[in-house]
Amino acid sequence: MKTATLNGVKYTIDTDPIDGCCSPPKPGDRKPLIRVCCPLNTQKALITVIHEAMHACDYSKHEATVDRASKDIGRLLWNLGYRI
């Protein structure tokens, strides 16, 4: 695991590619953002969109809960034929 100390704080450096992210709104700081980093016509993207939307709806949910539910919902919708 790579680390770097910046301004006296030790940070872990994560270099793994991500599927997406959801940045919460912060007053006066930035606009809310949902980023999907994979082709939208894939099952992976469908699951990622659901995952990040769940975060946007409730930031207090644990990552494991959001991950399990988004995969289950994404598989269900994919099997029902939902595509872009």
C-alpha cells in the first residue's frame, strides 16, 4: 500500500480505478456530482448508476449495504431487459 505524508498528515494512496463516485453538495463549495466511469450501455454502468444514486439519496448508508442492494437491483433490471 502506497502512502504519502502531506502537511504532517499521512494519506493512503489509492490507485485502483473506480466505477463511479457521488460527491455530496457542500454549501458554497461545489455542485453535487455523480460520476460514472464506464460505458453506459453495460450492466456494470447500470449497477454503478444505481449505487451512486443510492448514495445521493442517503449518505448515511454503509458502503456494503449500498453495494449489495445496487448489484441486486442492477441484475434484476438487466435481466428484465433495461438498457440504454
